[in-house]
Amino acid sequence: MLLPSELPKKPTAAHTPYIAEFAAFIVALPGVVLYHIIMKKLLPLILLFISTSCLNACNMARHEWQLRFIKAFSIPAPIVPSDAIRIVSDRFTRPEVGQIVWVTGSHLETALALALKNAAGQWPAKLTWQLADQTTLANHKLASNTLLLEPGENTIKIALFSDKLSNHRCKQLVLLQEGRLRLAMPNTEKPVAEQYNARTWLSIFFYDLPLPAQILSVAASPINGHLEEIFTNETFVEELMVNELVERRPADYVTPYIDGFPTHTQDGL
């Protein structure tokens, strides 16, 4: 356990806006979970599992992750539209898009998505966003540079990984949002209609228990179009490595976890 003086370092000023946005996501997520699955009693199950198991992670240590728990459930619309914004930023240049129409019939998730869209940190988030559903879309006058975005098949996965190399004392909690994104620009000279897979996640790495002083790092994707570590407690991580509680990465080490956790495997997301 940590002494009271061993508190995590403060995040840099550059990361403060993103931390605020993703903190809002964490605050909002329980409301959405309660709205959709409280009758299934998912949250008590997660809390019980975390309290009785072990896990951790950070970019300074070497890990061998094993999936310990996963639960997925559907939501009507994305809570955080960061990957939709990344897709638009990669697909178009700034002059090509004048405004965005977000097409979904869900009010709660849409309100959260609009409140959190600036977490993406890219130019599409700064455009004018209008709301519509399939019944009201015909009432919108679409300019030649109006881009329609329609999310669908949205799910949230909550996963817990443990690190075999730390005797399963290191843990990683992942909140993953996935879905399908259709985009269309029907009134341009060359109409566009495409579909993409959207993926947004937040990873929290901690040691033994998810107490504030035992959080090693927090990473989120996408921020500015890529995975970014928005908080790290290097002092605590170094202490764990010095005491051989976690394994230090060799200088030439190449992680097999591009996203920070196992993906697209039997033991991943």
C-alpha cells in the first residue's frame, strides 16, 4: 500500500482539457449503464470482481495480459464520438465539410456525445453540428458541403485484464465503445456514401485495487487521432519496478499490444 505522501503526479496542463472530457465520460457512463442494464445488476458484479482479483499496467513495464472478465451490452448511440471525428478528419480535408448532421434517434446518448465531442481534439469537432433522426432528416436543407453521420450497432464492453508477469497484481480496466458509422455527403458534385467501424476506449492501469494512489496510468483513444496517455504516475511505477513487483521493459522491447491490451484474439477485445 502507498503512504499518504506517495500521491500521483499532477497531469500536464496540455492534457487537462482532455482529462476533463474523459472524466465527464466516466461520470456519465454509470447513468447510461443504469439506464440500460441496471436490472441485470452488472455494476455490482464488476465491483465485486475488481475487489477480489488483481491487475496493472504502464508503458514503462512489461506485461503479459490475460482476460479475466468481459461484459458487453448494446446502447442506442455512441456516448463519445471521438472515433467518428477521427474518421471524418482522415477522410476529408477541412474545406470539404461545412457542417455535420448527427443522425440518431437517441436523446440521452446524443446529448452526452455532443457534450464530449471536443475530447477528440480535431477540426470536425469544431464545426456546427445539427441533430436529426430518420423522420426529421427530410426537413433539413443540406448544402453541398453538409456531411451526414449515422452511427449504429453500438456496444459498450467492460473488460478486466491481469498481468501474469506481476503475479496478477497489475490490472487494466478497459471501457470500450464500438459501433458502425455511416457517412454520406449526398449533395456534393460527387456524392459520397461510405461505412466504417468506429472504436473508442479508455484504459485505467492500477496495482492491486483501483484506489487513486495506486493508479499507474490512464490512456484514451482517439485523442488527436491516436492513442494517448493522459496521466501517468512514473514515481509509483519506478518504485514497483525497483522492488521487482512488476517487470521492467528491456530497451529493445516491442509490445505486442498495439492498443495497450489484447485485441482480436480469444483472450482479447
